[in-house]
Amino acid sequence: MTPKRYRLSRKRGFRLPADVVNVARPSRLGNPYFWQELGRETAVSLFEIAIEEAFGVRGGTLDPVYIERVLYLRGKSLACWCPLPKRGEQDICHAAVLLRFANERPGLGAASNVRTRKSG
């Protein structure tokens, strides 16, 4: 099954499937950039830049703890409060960025190097 993004809800009777990881704020993988202040696109773009820096994609400092948290999400569906995109629209949500990094970038050398150093 391909991982996907769910939207959290406060509606009565809503239950998040057991295999879905909640990445909304204040979780450890919540977006620290406030969309209410910056706008959704800017907040998500800043989050993506921060992840790229943590993975060394933008020449940032590798963050083994954060990399490990993101790699834990591989193969898992994620949930956030952001509205789901309509068909054909771009998904502007930090959870979509996490899904992409955890699942579509398996060959990140920086990530595998960090895991190797940490375990050995």
C-alpha cells in the first residue's frame, strides 16, 4: 500500500487508522513555522529547506536524530490538520514533504552514512 496523507478531524466519531502517524504540531515532526504568520506555502517551503539541511542536501549540518525520525516514517501514512488538496492540486503541507523525504529519497547517501556511524 502506498503511504498517503490523512487530515485530522475533531468531528464526533473520527478515528485515525491505527497505522497512521500523527505529525501535526506539537509532535516531534510538526512544522515549527507558523502558517498563520507566514502563509501556508512559505511555512511549508521553510520546513522543506530545514529538512534538506538536516539531510545535508543543501550543505547543512547533518542531524542524525532528525534524520532517524524522518526515516522511521518510511512506508507509513501521515496525518496533519492541513486541508487535503483537490484532485490535480499540489499538496501544500509539511506532512507531504515528510512523505516525499521518507519514501521517495531512498538513496540519500547522507542519511545512510549517519545511520552507519550511529550504529557502529
